[in-house]
Amino acid sequence: MDGKRSIQDIIPPARSRSMRPSLTPHQESGDGVPTPPTPPHPIDLNPNRPRGFLAFIFVLGGILLIASIAVGTLSTVFHRAYVSVVPYRFEAPVATTFKAALDGEILSYEKVSTEVSKMKTVAASGQEAAEERATGTIVVYNAYSTKSERLITNTRFETKDGLIFRVHAPVVVPGYTTKAGVKVPGSIEVTVYADAPGEKYNLGLTDLTIPGLKGTEQYTLMYAKSKTPMAGGFVGNRAIVDSAVKAAAVTELKAEVDRELREKMRPSLPPGTVMFDSTVSIAYSEGTDRIEGASAVITVSGIATVPAFKESGLAQAIAEEAHIQYVGELVIENENALSVVLADPSSVSTGAEISMTVSGNAQLLAVYDGQKLVQDLAGKKETDITSVRANYPAIESLLVRIYPFWRSSIPASADRIEVSVDDAHEGV
């Protein structure tokens, strides 16, 4: 082989190493400032557990806390109870006659009166001067003697305002009678006339005395009550109206008066009473036809009187007649389905004892104290509902729904308890 070497045969010399030592964490850096030590890594005692587990626990705890707060809020804010009551009901067929008095111990009534006036304008054919006296019907009573008492022609009857009305014929007032130890005054209806013409004598129903008896025992025991309004008093020019036109207007006005009187009657009834449409008595009166330009104004007034019966007393009387064995307060649910006929409708306006025939199928409803029921239920647990219902014999069944569903007690506040009446349900 040739002694010459190629470039591949040249071995490169080893690189020289720097003699400057490398810096360690404990050595100073080139600027002379010592490097802070590196903190050691935390030791994981459970290397097999995922690192997100703790975060999950915190999130779950927060959710449960929020949920518990929400449930508590819902339990308080939306805590309600709905109480459904089924009271006892009875069907009572009845066809009998009852008697009622203003102060009856079992069956009593109150006299309720309402007044309405309506006007209508019609064509007038002229006018004329007129002076007319008011007139009306009164009932004269005799509680003084068992014998009849005679009043002469022109006997005066005086209102509390001092207005005088007179009879134009003699009057014989029957003596009083006694029924069940109670004095029942004798009575008679008569027509009276105002002592002078004029509108101030036009009056509604009123009480009257007999001034000629002042100073005697008879003065307080013989008296009168008006049965109809005093009407027709007038002084001045009145319209002249064709008789057919007036008759048609009066018929129309009476129908309007009748309708409005019946609408006003029920709202004016005393609490705890009931009325029957068939027992409403209406007394009509016509005013003087007034001139209004070339027309006439016709006026019709009406006073409606009705006996308002104590409902619980009448319901109990009907129940006894139908042999219903129930001790407790009852009311009538279908009063207008019953036929009620007064033997003497005028007895109501005079306040006398009335006799009436009642027939039909009465629907009687047992009565309970709703406010007391709410008070007794407030704050009770579901398990206590049965014992509460046992104190209400009028209630056949009681169903209580509590909201939210997880609450087991009725709200303590009465305004969070709502009561309704149902026909039937499955309750306690």
C-alpha cells in the first residue's frame, strides 16, 4: 500500500471543553444574586385518585346547599292547603201550611219594603188647573178591647210629622183576640184622605195615631199603619193626556217598576233570611201628570213588601214535616223551586201573623262555621284531619290537599287555607 494517506484517514482532534463550571441552583448566577431554592413537589398520598375528585366534591356540595335552600324557600313561600267540604244534604218533600209571626219563636219573619218610581214622557193635548188631595189605604188596629170600637166619620189619623188624614165614613174596628197567650189586635182596612190638597201629603208607608184619643188609654192601644202609599196630592196646572195613551204608558211603567223592585229586594234582605218571589206584594200609585213643554210626564211609583223568613227556622220546620232526623242548622238551597202562597198578602204590610202554604221538594243543606273550621285546621298535621272533622256533624266528608307535596302539615296562617264546597268526593 502507498504510504500516502487520504483526507478520510485523518482523525479529527477532540474538542476542547470549557473549564468554566456550570451553575447549580445553590450557586450564584453571573450577576452575583443567589437563585431561590425550588420548592419541593407535594407528595400525593393517593396517587391512584383523579385530581378532579376534590373539585367534584366541592361542586356537589354547593349544588346540594343551593337545592336545600330552594326547597326550604318553596316550602315556605308556596305552602298552601285546599280544603274541600261535602256537607250533608237532605231532600224534603213538603205540602203543608205554616204560620209565622214577627216575633215567632220557631218560624218568624221580618217585613222588608223597597220603593221605586219611574217616569215616561208622552204627548199632551193641553193643561188644566187642579187641586187634589192625597189618598191611600190604612189598617186600623184595636188592642184596647175584646169588643169592637167605633170611629165616627172624619176621624183624624196623624203622622209623626203632624200631617192629618181623615176617613169619610164611620169605621168599626174588631176587638182583639188571644192566641197561645199572645194578644192579637183586631184590624180593619179603610181609605183615608189628606186634610188639604198638595204634594206634601204624598207619603210612603208610615205609622199613624188617632189624636182624638189623646189623654186616654185607647190612644196607645188603638193605632193605624198605612198599607199603601199616600198619593195624588197636587196643586197647580196638570197635563191633559189622551186616556188610551196614558193607559199604555202606565202599563209599561208598572212593568218596569215591578222588575226593578224585585231586583232591589234580595240585596236588601236581612242576613240569615230568605224570601219567595210569590210572596212579594206591590202597591202602585200614579203621580199627577206634569207639564213639560208640549209634553206630559207620567209617573208611576211602587212599594214592594215581602216577608223575609228566618231561613234556619223555615228549613227546620220543613225538615220536621218531612221527618228528617237531623239536629243542627239547615238552610234551603232551592227556595225559588218551592211554591209558597200567602193566605192573606195584606197581613205582611200590617205586620200581622201570616199563614202560608208551602209545597214542593226542598233541598236542605247542613250549615257549618267555615271560619272556625279554618282555625281548627290551621297548623294541624295530616293525621289530625279526621279528629277535626269529627267536631263538625254538618260535614259528611272532608278532603285536604297540601302543597308543596312534601309538606305534611297544614299552614298555620288562615289566609293560606282555601275552603270550597263540593257535592261529593272521597275524603275523611
